[in-house]
Amino acid sequence: MVQTVLVVEDDKVTAAVAGKLLDLQGIQSEMVVSLAEAIERLRSERAGIDVIILDLYLGDSTGLATVDAVIAP
């Protein structure tokens, strides 16, 4: 079962909606606004994140480069 979702989204409205929808389903979420923040969060406690919702077009990365950076060891 999903315990914690990391939402990587630089648009505040979209992030708020995602957070609210997850909350309504009883799912804990954490929000970050950049790829750099996501990587920092994942490195600090990757085991605590079950799912990542990822905006592919962030201010500091775009497209598959974003995915590659998140899944890199």
C-alpha cells in the first residue's frame, strides 16, 4: 500500500490540487518545487517515498532528463 507520495511540481495550484486529492484518499504527500529539491529529498530518505508524481517540465530540468535524474542511483 502507498504510504507517502513525493509530488514534484513547480506550479503552486497544481501542487495544491494534487496534495488535496491525495489527502482525500488518506495518502500522505510531500511537495517539492524543483528537481534539485526532489533529488535532495530522495537522497536523504529514499525508503520513505513510495511513489513520485513528477512534472516533466520543471524550471531546472525538462523531459526525460528529469526522469533520468530522479531514478539515477
